[in-house]
Amino acid sequence: GVFTHLEMLEARAHEAAVKQEETEQQEEKLARLKARVQELRLQRDELRAKVDLQQKGQLGKEGVVSDPAQPSARTVLEWKIKSVKAMLQVFYLTGISGKLTKRGVCFCISTAYEGTYLDSYHLDLLTKAEVQIHRHSVPIFIPLEQIAKKYLQTDIRRFLSVLSDHLNAYAGRRYQADQLQGRFSNRIEGTLQRNSLCNLLVFNYNVSSKSKTFPFNARLLYGDLCCSLPTEVTVSCTPDAPASLAEMAAAHSDLFRRVALHKAFCSFSSAEESVD
Amino acid sequence: MDVTVAEYIRRTVLKIPRDEIKTMLQKWGFLSETQLQTINFHQIKENISQDVVQLCEENSADIKQAAVLDIIYNHIYPNKRVWSVYQMNKTGEETEFFDLTDFKKKFKRRLRSALKNVTINFREYEDNAVWIRIAWGTPYTKPNQYKTSYVVYHSQTPYVFISVSVLKSNLPLLCQALVVASNYHDIREMELRSHSLNSLKDIVFKRYSQNFQTYYPRPLQERNMAPESGDLRIIQENRNEKERIQRVNQEVFGDGPQPKLEFAQYKLETMFKSDPKMDVLDEKEPFRCLVKFSSPHLLESLKSLAPAGMADAPLSPLLTCIPQKARNYFKIREKKGFFPGSFVSP
């Protein structure tokens, strides 16, 4: 009756809908495939052009007697790559180098002390709106935020220069402390007290005079974080030590203020050798 | 020698793997080399510990020395504890000189002024780290050597690593003492926790591998172009896609090993968005749920998801921001601004 008729109509409507969906999907697929075909055709044309070019190059080589004086394309390319690498190396060796990125610049600050290259640190800056530090590998005890607050927005050059000074000075201080602990461990009594910034060193060391050894205590304070020499030095000896030793302590104190730590110790060793 | 000290030393020795006992006792330096040579380190640990206690008896060990052995053990096996990271703030701009003696004095004085019954031990290490061991007592009882907190602090940094065992109530006291001793103003807990102390250090000290774009020629560049090994009959159909994934992965995760975290937890306070026809909790109230990713090495496994084909590259920034944001606990609320995606609360 009526219901069967309705059911039939419903079924037909459903079929029609399904069919329509199918045709729509087919059309979509067709469109996609057509686009893909275009892509592939373009790629094929590019590759064909490349192959032609290469073949012409080959023919050129075979056809003409190769001139040994005229460098081949490959050699020229190799030379270019080499010189670019060398240029980049030079930039890296200057201590501050940079590369433009999608959102700004990435700087690399390399540190060195007395001809030895030490660690490198990186800064990823965003320059779209205001200048911001996106990421960095600067050690946490370097006052990066302070330096950035002062200079980053107004004078990037100054910012990099000041940061580089801090990093290089830190690298230099650390180098000296490491050298002292490494090369002159036999002269140090007990442990060398240091800290992360290497801006306060306290240690006891031995001084020999007239074939007797005396303990000295040295306290080196590096007040200027951009400097690898101490600003305050206190060298003291035991109260019962002879007067000549007090003079020596003063001389040492002066030396530590002027000369790198390990070099100062080198001079002690040679001075003692010459006396004995 | 105190019976409690003896027992404490015995239990500490029992924790140490048998092959490491001799080296650790040597590091401790409390027993002489001749004394150590009298111990048979091949017998069962129970007997070794008894021998050690016997020798400590001869040397009249006190709790301070026993505590040093405990610090040494925890320094070598820090991963047995869970470490949290705390950040300190200060407003001044003077250069910090960090005098270690000064720090220790201030810390002890501050802590003892609030609670007399504490055992405090310090030990310094080569990497400018100071380890502090605190055994807590109460105003009326002696310090319980089995209820200890450990603090690791690197001079002139704003971060402190704390492993609190049971007595969380003492935490404010500890934090205050740290702030005073290190010349900072305040301290807050970061949302960063792990068993791996060194990985936590890597994250906050930015020692993990970040991929910076530089012109400096990196030897690793060559390694990526290494010739495909093996059978020439096997053709990589998806080579482009594979290479794209590798490149994206390298940009995000860098080249080196990842810091070791065991989990990342995301607390969702977002609205449940359903098909409007379904009318289930739709936009009525936040659907609270907690998503926790666990792994023996979470970041390495995230790094290998895309190359293994289990996720699309690039991964969601909610996952990849973990080392840079230095957190593995997140609260995600409903977005309120122009940015797609959810708003991550600080």
C-alpha cells in the first residue's frame, strides 16, 4: 500500500544520493590526478632540459680538444666552494659571525684566549617586530638579560660587542684557572676554590726560598666581568714568616694583577730555579 | 661510636652495588688504604657492610662522616631520586662573586635559626656544583638520617635542584635558606621534574643540542649524505618525504642526544567540542582531563616518532617546546587570542 510505496521512494532517494556522492568523489579524484599530471609534466620537462644541457656539455668536451689551461666547469665549481668555505672560516675566526634566518638572524660568538680557540656560543634573534632572543646557548651565569636590556633594542652591534667581551673574558679566566689546576697542581695545597664565572679564586700555594717552603694564600677577585685579569688581589703568608717573604707576597700580588695566572706561576718556577 | 651511626653506615653500604663498594669507600677517604685492604670485597654484601662498620668503629666515625658517604653515594647514583627545579630571582644588577665559605655559613645559620635539629653537610665538585645534604629533625627530636633532602646548586646561577624525600613541610625553610645564602630575593618551583639530574641541568643551563643555523661548516652535514648501504635492488619510493622528515626533525631536535625526561603531563581545561547535533557537554563547561606521556626517554622517543612513521612531521609544538620552555607539566586552557590552538599557561 502506501507504506511500501513510501519505502520504495525512500530507497530510490537513498540510491540517488549515494550515486551523487560517488560521482562527486570521482570528479574530485579526477581533478587531483589532472593536477598531478601537470606537475609531473613540468618535472619531466625540467629534467629533459637538464639532460640536454649535460649532453651538450659532453659533446663540447669531446668535440673540442680540451685546453689544459682552461679549467673545466667542475674544477671552477670546486674552487668556488673552497674559497667560500675559507671566507666563512675567516668570518668564524673573527669571533662574531652571523647568518640570516627566516625570522631574523643567528649569531655565533667564538671565544679565544692567547691564540687558543675555545668554545662557541649561539644566539637566535627574531627581528620581525622588536628584536628578541628566541634561543641561545650562552651559559646561564653570563648576565645576558642585563646586557640585552641595555643594548639589544637600541644598538645590536654594541650588544654583540659587550656580550663577546663577557664571553671572551670568562673563557680567558676559565682557561687560566684550568691551567693552574692542570699544570701547577703540585704547587697548590688543597683545592682551588673557584666559581662558575671564575671571578673569585682562592687557593694556597707553596713558595720556596732558601730551600724552605712557605705557604702563601692568594685571593683573586675579578671585579670587571669583561676583563680576564683580577681587579683585587690579596696574597698573604703566615704571621711568623720572615720579613723577606712579606715583600715577596706583595710582589706576587702585583704580578697576579698584571699577568695571566699560569704565566705568573711559570715565572715563579723559573725564578726559583735560577736562585737555587 | 653511636649505634644509630653504625646502622646508618651499614645500610648505606648495603645500597652500593658490590663492585663499587671499594671505589666509593676510597672516595670517602675515611678508612685508610691499609684498613680497606683488610676487607674481602668478594664476600656477600651483608658481611662486607659488617666489616666496614667494624673499621668505622675503630676510627670512631660520627654522623657527619657517615653523611659524607651518603652524599657520595647520591652523587654517583642521582637517578634514584626525583629532582625538581627551582628558579630564584633577584632585582639587583651587581656582579656576583659567590664566595663558597660565605654561602655555606649563611645557609647553615639561616636554616639552624629556624630549626636546630638538622644535620647539614656540603660537598663541592669540579663542575662548580655544591651538594647539600640535610637530614631533618623536629624541634623536639634529633635529625632522622633517613629523611633527607638533597640540594644541588651551581654558583652564580638562578637554578637550584632539589630532591625532597618525605617532609615537604620543611621545603619553605629550605628555600628561604637558599635564597638568603645565594643573595637572591625569592624562589619558585618550576614545572620541571625528572629522575635524571644531569638532563635537568642540560635543559636549564641550555647545554642540550640546539640546532643553530650557522655558516660554520659542520662535519655532521657530510654524514647525512652518506651512501645508502645494502641492496641496490631495494628502491626507496618515499625518499623525498623521508628526507623532509629527517630535515624537519633535525631542525626541531638538533643533532645530539636529548635530555632524559620520563614524562610530560598536560592538564586540559578546554571545552569539549563535539558535533553540534550530539549535544554532549557542548560548550557548557570545561572537559577536564589529564594527558600523560611516559617513556624511559621521552624526548628521544618523540624524536623518533616521525621517522618511524607514527606521527606527522613537524610534531605539535606542545611536545617539541619542552626543552626550550624548560617544563614538562603544562596547563592548557581555552584559546582567547588570535592564535590557533590552545593557550598554554605560564
